Amino acid sequence: MERTRELHIAGLHTVPDGWQEHLSMLAGDWPWVGLAVENVKNGNWGPVWLLAFEYGGEGGRFVDQTDTATIAEQVPELRRRIKINN
């Protein structure tokens, strides 16, 4: 993990045929964000230069699963949790 440079964050939902990522963050997903942030801050993981919120997408299955209201709600929450001030 000391070589980590990018963190990709996405909600993980249970769907009829298994698991689906790139969905909205659920309550159970947020503690993992906190764990990752603490590991980076404590130096247990490498210095991260990119954090990607990988919600939704274009075309295919994502057409009905991407909602701008979710982005408007969850991006500020993600910023708060990783303590980005600007």
C-alpha cells in the first residue's frame, strides 16, 4: 500500500446478480473512505495525488443509475470527509 498514488471511491450495492460498483455511496461505504484517509494521513499508504469519485457513467446500465442530485449531495460529503477546504 505504500505505493498507492490513486484512490478510486465508489458505492457498492448488492444487485440481483451480485455486486455493482460505481453507484451512490451507502452508509456502509463511508467508513471505508475514513479508513483510507487515515491510512494516507498516517503514512501507512503512499502519498495520494488523485482521488476519484467514480459514480455513474454514460450509456448502458448507467443511464438509469446516474443522478445529478446524488452527485450534488455526495461530492460535498466526500470533500468533508477528506477535509478539502476549497
